Amino acid sequence: MWNEENNKLKRSFVFADFSEAFAFMTRVALLAEQANHHPWWSNVYNRVDIELQTHDAGNIVTEKDRALAAAIDRLI
């Protein structure tokens, strides 16, 4: 579930191992590039943390962030 805090949508994803986490990140990267909306994220072993906010709108959460979050959720 995505949480909105500090003008960001945030979510953590946990996978079986690093390979699954990295494959997920690759799929997210393709979605982000299509949307021309790129997340802040980090990855340690099987965990991927993602934060979304729209820089062009003053670093707040917009519909662009919500749309990308929904698209990411559909990957799971």
C-alpha cells in the first residue's frame, strides 16, 4: 500500500531475492520511461523502496504520481 507523507507517495516492496527485486526494478524503469516520470528509489538485496513526487509541480504529489503508482501496483 502506498503512503503519502512529506509530499511523497512511498511504498516498499519485498521479494524472494535480489534477482526478483532487480527484475521488478527493470519493469518499473520501463513504465517510468514511458510516463516520462522517474521515481526516487533504492534497493538493498530483496527490498525496493520507491518514492514518487512531481518535481515540475513544486515537489508535491500529483495525478502523475498516482498514475505511476497504480501502474507499478499492476506489476505485482
